[in-house]
Amino acid sequence: MEVNEVNRRLQIALRPAEPPTLEEVLEQVSTYGVLRGPVDWVFPGWIAYVEYAAERIAETFRLSEGGGVSSLTSETR
């Protein structure tokens, strides 16, 4: 293998990963249950997933004025 080919492969392997999209993150989590990949992809992906999950939880369980959860029905309380 020539030196130029080695350098080309190293540059490709060592360049920073593109930040993940939420769709990519959700696909990986639903497929594998975990995020896999380079560290500079996994940590931003984890942050995106936690923000998404927090938003979904907040939308699902809105607090009422009295501090109770307003989305639960009387049957589940």
C-alpha cells in the first residue's frame, strides 16, 4: 500500500464525524437500544435523545395548577 493511500485513509478515519440528526439517533436507539459510533457522534446524539425524551415526557404529563398530573384520567389515579 502506498503512503498516499495510507494518508488518505487516515484523513478519512480521523476527521470529525458530522453531528447526528434526531432521526438517526432515534433509529439507532430503536434498532439497537443504544447509540454506537465515534465519541464525537455518540455524545451529541445522547444529548439530542435526552432533550427529545424530556420534551415528550413534558408533553405527555403536563402538570396542572394544583401540581398534579393533568393528563391522567380518573381511572388511572
